[in-house]
Amino acid sequence: MKKTWEIRIAGFGGQGVILAGMVIGRAATIYDVQYVTLTQSFGPEARGSAASVQLIVSPEPVLYPYLTRLDLLVAMSQEAYTRFVRDLEPKGILLFEEDLVRLDDSRPGLKAYGIPATRLAEALGRKLVLNMVMVGFMVGLTNVVSSQAVRQSIGVSVPAGTEALNTAAFDKGLEYALALTGGAPILAAEGVVPPA
């Protein structure tokens, strides 16, 4: 049985937050054949302002398109973390860019996992692909969507000529997550079977 996930990916303009959400949404709905809603918000400035995308990924039709409980928060900036961490469910999952986010929430049951996404992206030659590193990290830890579906989605979602770089960034994040967990996804609810 697949799980319904309510997800927020947040950071600042220029980090590729919206593209990360679009890649996950397309992977889930087109390639993994799930139901998805996606809403986004961002400041009027192109770069540097707050940006977030909210997704509901479900095996059943989604009747209400907005988040009612937050299972998974991907925080790519301190402001995003500070603004949204309190919305996480008691046993929610927090994924964060460890060089940009300092944690101060110690609720019991909260699962928090950091990754140096910006450094990993820079090692690939382009800091801008940190969003795909975070997507790989999320998929490796949660199995919200299959890695194959994300690779297909990247191929049709990113600017032409950057497919290989973005896929390599996704693979870096995925490898980091699998090394962290020994290959077993961390799920927000007990007894939930991850998607195939």
C-alpha cells in the first residue's frame, strides 16, 4: 500500500525550489502513475526572496489541493526552516541543507537528516544543481517516487543541455541518502510500504 505524502520544499529564489517540485510532481503523476497536486509561492523578486512549493502525492485522487498536514519538509535555507518547521507533523521528516540551516527544534519523534547539497553540487561544477541533489536525497530517504521516474522527469523538465548534469546531481543526493540509511527508506508513518 502506497502512502499519501504532503510535502513542502522551501528555500530562496535562485535555488531551483520550484523546479525541484515540478520534477517530483511530474515523476509521480506521469511515470509512477500517482495523483499529485502542486501549488507554489514566491516573492516578487527573482532571486533571494522566499520560495516554496507544496505537493500532495497520493495513490488516491486528491480532493483538496492544499496541505493539511506536513509529512515532509525540505528546507534549503534558514528562513525556510524557521518559517515551516513548526508545521511538521509530530513524526514528520525534515531534510535540510546542512551548510545553510541551523536546527533548533528538538521535538521528540521528529526525524531530521542533513546533506551538504551545495558542496556536492559545486563538486559537480555547478552550484545551481543543489536542487537536484536535494531531490535525490529526498527520494533515497523516503521513496516518495521511484528513482527511475525522477530520472525520466529530469530528462524532460530541465533546460536542454543540462540533463546529464542534473541527473548526476540527483544521483549524488540519492547515493548520499542510501549511504546514510543503508538503503532502507525512512517513512513518516509506521507500517507503510514504500512505493514500488
